[in-house]
Amino acid sequence: MMAGHNTFNATLYWQNYGKQKSIFSANLVIIPICPPIKNTLAMTATQACSVNTAFHHPRIETLGNLDEASAALGLARALCQAPQTGTLLVEVQRDLYTVMTEIAATPENLEHFKTLDRSRIEWLESESEAISASVPLPTEFILPGYSLSGAALDLARTVVRRAERRVSELLDQGEIKNQTLLQYLNRLSSLCFALVLLENQFAGRKTTLAKK
């Protein structure tokens, strides 16, 4: 194994997670975990990939950013007060899992995985519009931090935007082909912003502008 490459146990991001199906022939990019978790589909990098993948590879970096985005949204979900916020964020986190499986898959096995389509973008747009219609919309940049859940959503929004930039990089390099992934993340950041306003409203806090 070349120095600087993944050599320890890793969990595959794959659509049929947990099913009785051989994964040793799957040519997938992997995400490292430490320590390995019992009863997960874990294996070494040399068993999972036909090509060694460096930790700093843009695809690995993108998957890490998406994983971080889902974790940040999970924190926001745990803190949310508005009844619809938690339901929406669960849906989003499941979508991000689909995005990760698609980015992890190589061109040879992509057809075996569910891909994100235009309908999920339309869903995000519809939800964002509905929430925006129920809260006062600021005309300029706002200051984060007026409620716990709102602050968590603002942080999650910035992580989503970072993941969006990484996906844009993969598209530009020809590593992935599905432009829908980039559009989804862009619309997701808009949903996060709308949810910030909603959560602040439910907390009884007024969102103020960054500019004095």
C-alpha cells in the first residue's frame, strides 16, 4: 500500500446497506471510520477498492463535507422547536445519504445506486417557498445566533455551502456527471436559511441585520 493512502477499516456508503449482498466486488470510494462499529459492513481499503484512494482526494474530501453537513443538520434537528423543521431535516439527511452513495460510486457501478433527480430539487423549492411565506424576510445579511436551533441551522447552512463548492469542483474535474447534486445543495442552503427565520420566530426572537 502506498504511503498516505487509506489502509484501515472503512464503511462503504452504498445504497443497499445492511442487506445480504456481496460487496467485495463493489468498486467504491470509501470513508474511513475509527473505531469500526460492530455489525456494520466494514472492510479494509484494499478489499473495497480496486484503486488506492488518498485521504486528500477531492472525492473523499467531498464525502467528508457531506457527512459533516448531515451531522450539522442532525444537531439542528435535535434543537428545533417548529414542528415541521424536524420532519424536513430527516428528509434532507436521507437525501444527503443518497448524494453520498452517488458520489462514492465509480462510473462502473453507478447504475446499481439510486441517484438524486429533479423531483427532490422541486420538493426543496416548494418547502422553502412555503416557509418563506410564513416569516418576515430580511432584505440584507442577518446575524446568526438569535436562537439555539437557528444558530445550528446557520452553521449547517455554511457547511452545506462548503459541500456545494466541493461538488462543483468534482463536476468541473469530470469526477461526477450529475448536475442535480449541485443544484440540490444550492437549494438546500436556501431551505436552511428559511428554517433559521422560522426557528427564530418560534423562539420569540427577532432576527436582526448584520449591518448597523
